[in-house]
Amino acid sequence: MRQSLRLAGVQTGLRGEREIQSRPRRRAPRIALLGVWLCCVLSAVAGCDAGPAPPRNVLLVSVDTWRGDHLLKNRGGTALTPRLAAFAKRSLVFSAASSAGNATSPGMAGVLTGLLPRRSGVVRNVHRLQAEVPTLASTLRAEGFATAALVANPILAAEHGFGEGFERYEMLSRTRRQQAGYADELTRRALAWLDGRPADRPFLLWLHYMDPHGPYEPPADYRALFDAEQFAAPDAVPLLPKGDQSGRDGVPRYQQVRYAGLPPARDAREYEARYAAEVRFVDDAIGELLATMEARGWLEDTIVVLTSDHGEALAGDHGYWFSHGHGLTEDQVHVPLLLHCATCGPAATVDRPVSTIDVAPTVLALLGVPPRDALDGHDLLLPRPAPVVSQAPDATTIRDGRWKLTLRPGRPPALFDLTDDPREARDLAEEQAARVRDLQSRSKSAARPPLVQPKARDSLGPDELEALRVLGYVE
């Protein structure tokens, strides 16, 4: 009965037909499983349909530097994500998802905690995720889950707090400009862990793929899928000098493609094609993971979440080329978000704005596990009661429907209509002053005090510095 009530609420939330005033209180996971077992027994006796069993496992997949417009799309006449497109037909796809921040640490802290950057204390990449902040892993480990993380970005190292709650935390890192085979290696290790996991415990497995992050170095056969001349970017852009990794007005140093005996490539189409090839490579790796899990029966009772930490400026977005970590424009914060489970309701594309901080509360709600603290995010399967907020060190954005408000210290608010102006080129704040005030008021009323104050990470060792240098984090 409670399951049918939840499914009714899901459909109402997705269609936006009416507000849900109340919902049944969730049971603890073990009690819920006992209830399903009892219902199955009654079903066998009485012939009733027990419906799908509630999920017991979680697969969280994040892909670094993955733009929201590079899921289920074509680029240069070639499909970017054909394997995920097939999986999406059985999933919920949130087409207007925003990251909590514009850099890896704030973005992933938002996914793992359900908190905005200024509330979790992770506002910049240099901030650590402190042990006082509950995470999805620490909460589920306390519930008896087997927890593991396989991560391919050294900025998310366990010693910076991202290993909190994980029984196993493995870093796949590199110290040279070569990553061919990177995504498929992470998938191989993930399947090996799933093969050897304790079968008597539910699991949380977090995988963080790195490949779309620069330098764009896809395997040659994937690069060959995309014809650079089919892209609309300029064929000649400036190359930024050593020490300039910003991407402002040119290709940052760490991204510059060098061929033997030739100067670095200046053709922006080449970089766009390489980025597309990286996304296609990850699509194959994740597709293989999901197909293998399904063939072995592991997906039936597993929640699958697929998302990203942040986006990427490509061909001159707001003056930036092949870079991220600046501003909260859509190229920086619009990310893919896909949710799949047996009790998530029928497949659909959901166009209302949501946030990556909604991942943790949604997973906990589906499992029947209460959060250990008040979260900023909301259950994705219910109507959202508040605007979507993203935060950077020097900016905040507030999105409600088609409207997006940008606030910066010392500057007047800027308001954009993303339906008519998706590139955020026309500021409507003056002519929509009442809307500006409303968005500001609604976001302030939902704000909560920080759990901790930001704390800088410890000094980095030579191996970590070299790994971060390859990725453009340090010069």
C-alpha cells in the first residue's frame, strides 16, 4: 500500500499536476524488506500483485567535466552517447539539472552531501570535505552498506575528505599526458569489486570517470569517429602562454594539442572533436558496466544515478575556451542527470530545473534511510518547493523555471530568460525588478547556516602535484 502511494506521488511530481501535501513516513530498510517479503508470501496465497521490490543497492556514477548538452545528443553528425541513450529509455532524464558549483570539489561535495557549497564548507577545490559533514557514504555505511569508491581525479583524494564513509577508496591517477584506456580500466575495476563484494550486504559504489576533463586525449579510434570539419567552431584561436590556465580568450596551456615537430594546434574544431570523442569513450565504458551488471542480475534492485561535477566552456562560451571554474553560466553548471530504479516510475524526460544536491536526498528516500542532518536538496521524485541554487566563491545563481538570477558582490543582479536567451546574453533585471526581488526573497528564506567553515587542505606531495599539473590545476 505504501509503495503504491509513493508511485502515485512520483507521477504527480513529474507531471506537476498538483502539489503533494503529505507523504507516508518511510520505514527503515530492513523493515521495508520484511514488508516486501510478507507481501510476496501473501501474493502467492491470494494472487495479488506485490509490485517491484524496493531497491537495496546504489550505483553512483559521476563523469568529470561533462556538459549537460553532451548527453543524448549528436556532435559533428555522430552520436555522443548511444549506449546511454538506450539506458535512458528506461530511466528518468532530468534535462535541466544544475551542479551545486563550477569546480570539482564543490560539485562532488554537493552530490555526496546534499548540501550547497557554503553549507558543506567546500566552496573551492582547495577546501577539504570535513568529517563533521555527513555524506551519503557515511550515512549508508552506518546502515550496514558495503561502501566503495573508484575515483579518477586526484583533486578528490581520500585524504581531502572524500573518502569519508567508504570502506574502500581507490584512486586511479596518472602523471603523464596519456589516458587512453582510462575509462575502460575504471569499469574493469568496478566490475571486479562487484564480483568480490559481500553478497549479504547492500552496497554503495561510487565511480568517478575523468576522461572528458582536459587534456582531451581520447583513444585514436574514438577520435576518428568525429570529423573536426563538421564542428562550427573557429579554425584559429589564440594559444595562451605558460602559466595561464584560465582559458580566457584562448586555449589554456595544459589543453594545447602538440604533434611531433609541429606547433600546438590552434583549430578550435579539433578540440571540440576531441572533447566529443572523450564523451563517446566514457559512454562505451559506462554502457559496458551497466550491460554487465544487468546480465548478472545486479541492476534489478539497484538505484543508478548518473551525473557530473560541472560543465565546460568549449568554443568561446562567455569568452572562455576549453576550461571551467569561472562563473555560473550554463556552460559551467548545466550537467547531465539520470535516475534509474525499479520503483522510480516509468521512463520520462523531466524538464523542470533540479540540482545535483537532490541526488543524496532522493537516494536516501528511495532506501527509506533518514538523513543525519537537514539537507539543502530535495527528493527528485516530488515537486520541488524551492528554486535551484548554485554557488561559486564570487557568485550565486537562483533558478526558477525559465528564469535565472545571478548575484555577485558589488554588482547589480542580472536576470536571464533561459528559454528565449539560453546563452545568457540579455540582462532583464531592470524590466523584471519584481521577479528579481521575489527570487532573492525565496532563496534567502530557504537558506540554512553552514555546518562547518571552509578549511584548506594539507600541503600536497610531489606525486599529487604532478598529477594535478597534468590536469591544469597547478602550473
